[in-house]
Amino acid sequence: MTILRSSFIEGEVIENKTWTERLYSLRIRVELMPFKAGQFVRLQLPVGGEVVTKSYSLINAPDEPDLEVFFNTVPNGRLSNALAALRGGDRIEVSQPAQGFFVLDEIPETRHLWMFATGTGLGPYISILKTADVWKRFEKVVLVHGVPLMKELAYADLIGTWQQKYPDQFRFVSCVTREQNSAGLHGRMTDLFVNDVLEKQIGLEISKDNSHVMLCGNHNMIKDMKALLAERGMSRHLRHKPGQVTTEQYY
Ligand SMILES: Cc1cc2nc3c(=O)[nH]c(=O)nc-3n(C[C@H](O)[C@H](O)[C@H](O)COP(=O)(O)OP(=O)(O)OC[C@H]3O[C@@H](n4cnc5c(N)ncnc54)[C@H](O)[C@@H]3O)c2cc1C
Ligand SMILES: NC(=O)c1ccc[n+]([C@@H]2O[C@H](COP(=O)([O-])OP(=O)(O)OC[C@H]3O[C@@H](n4cnc5c(N)ncnc54)[C@H](OP(=O)(O)O)[C@@H]3O)[C@@H](O)[C@H]2O)c1
């Protein structure tokens, strides 16, 4: 097996879109090597005299020319705040090739794919949903996005285009925790799952026999959802020990 070591190449910032005071999408022009939807790159910048490097999932589909990442600033976070300050024409270093196993190739055959995200954990699903593969492989595709405030429901327009294009195949629900949600459900996805509200809203049940669940974002959500899914007999999927749950932890 060949092990590819990543190296950094320079890219140019094309756009830094501000969604809210702490949510951004950065578009970077760079000679990107082929990657799989769901993978991440490392971005690096000099911050306070030191080079800081962190991982970010790619939002763009593999066939789109520019790299895109969706991120939130963290209070006193070194790289996230430096990324938020970038403007068109600025330079940034990007690791090559993209890496990670949060990709459809690693998901075993199943009928229903459930994708749960908190906050910017939505990112890899946007890339995956942009590919033809996901619509060919799964009978039902469900996306659940949890955020504190309605204004943090980024990429809603794009998600809406998939709802229109695949009305029987695709289901989306937002879970907003810190205010009422006119677009979906109010509360944490874990509580809504336990209280039987989430699956009723979607009109499908998560079952060991026909579903695979992807979890991305906050480690507490991942830990709690894994425990709830274990009660249904669902376990972490490993190549040598097949299961029904695949995770990507951001922090
Ligand atoms: C595989 C992988 C993919 C990732 N993809 C993304 C992505 O697409 N978008 C994204 O925004 N982040 C992503 N992250 C997190 C990202 O790499 C950084 O950790 C994050 O931007 C904070 O970096 P910083 O230098 O600003 O913070 P630091 O100075 O390193 O401070 C870290 C502190 O912030 C907290 N923290 C870290 N990340 C977050 C977060 N997202 N929200 C709230 N608190 C956080 C940590 O618990 C810690 O207390 C990913 C992480 C991994 C491991
Ligand atoms: N400055 C701001 O404008 C602002 C805005 C929002 C958040 N924050 C703060 O920033 C920090 C990070 O927030 P974030 O939104 O980036 O990421 P986050 O903590 O991952 O929260 C994202 C969403 O996931 C939910 N969540 C958290 N833990 C969960 C769990 N165990 N199970 C199910 N859902 C869970 C959150 O609900 P809860 O809301 O119930 O936690 C929220 O709706 C938090 O400390 C938050 O207080 C700041």
C-alpha cells in the first residue's frame, strides 16, 4: 500500500462569505488533487508569529473547481478567527491530498442513509449531497441539522433545491435549540429522537436492518447519539467489524 504524505500548496482566497457574526464560508482557488466527498483538508496560516494548522471539511463536490469550507469562529480560537479575517486575494496554505474516511465508499450497503450534523458539521454532507452517488445508492436520504439559532441554518437554499428535486427520496429537518423554529423542530436532536418526535416528523424509523447513520460535529452529540443508537442494537461501523454508525468528530 502506498502511503501518501500530505504537503501544503498555496491557494488564493476568492470569497469569504459571512452568514452570521460567527459563521463563514471560505472559497479558495487551488490546484486540488482528486478527493472524495466527505473528506477534509488542513488549512494553515501564520498567526502571531507561529504557523497554525487545523482541519476543515470540504463543502465543494469533487468536480467543482474551487475549494470551499464552512466554519465557525471559536472565542479566542487562533485559526478560526484568522480565517474569518481573510479577504479576496489573500493567500492561504492547503494540505494535499484531502484525507479522511467519512465518505460513501466506507458506508456499507443499506436502504436508508441518515446524516446528523451539529453546526458546521453540516459541511461534509453538503459535498456528499452534491454527488450523483448518494442519490443512486440509497432509497431514502435524511439530513438532520442542529443549530442554536435559526439564522445559523446555513445552506438552506441549496438544501431546498434537493428537497424539490428528490421529494420522495430526500427528507430534511432542522433542530433549533435556543429559539422557536418556524422551519422545523425545536430542541436538541437527541431529545427529539428519544421523545419520538424526530422520526415522526421525518416519517421513517431508524432501524438496524435498513439504516446507516452518519454523525458529524460536536463530540457530545456524537457520544449521546451513539448511546441512543446502541439501544437499538446499532454499533460503530469498522471495516473489519461491520456496524451501522459512522462518525466524524470536529472537537
Ligand atoms: C476532521 C476535522 C474536520 C473539521 N472540520 C471543520 C469544519 O469543516 N468546520 C469547522 O468550523 N471546524 C472544523 N473542525 C474544527 C477545526 O479543525 C478547528 O478545531 C476549529 O476551527 C477551532 O480552531 P481554532 O484554532 O480557532 O481554535 P483553538 O485555538 O484550537 O481552540 C480550540 C477550542 O475551541 C473548541 N472548538 C474547536 N472547534 C470548535 C467548533 N467547531 N465549534 C466550537 N468550539 C470549537 C475546542 O473545544 C477548544 O476548546 C474540524 C476538525 C476535525 C478534526
Ligand atoms: N456567540 C454566539 O453568537 C454564539 C451562538 C451560539 C452558540 N455559542 C456558543 O458557542 C459554543 C459552540 O456552539 P456551536 O453552535 O458552535 O456548537 P455546538 O455546541 O456543537 O452546538 C450546535 C448545536 O448542537 C447542539 N448540541 C450540543 N450538544 C449536543 C448534544 N449532546 N446532543 C445534541 N445536540 C447537541 C447545540 O444545542 P444547545 O444550544 O442546547 O447547546 C446546538 O444546537 C457553545 O458554547 C455556545 O454556547 C455562541
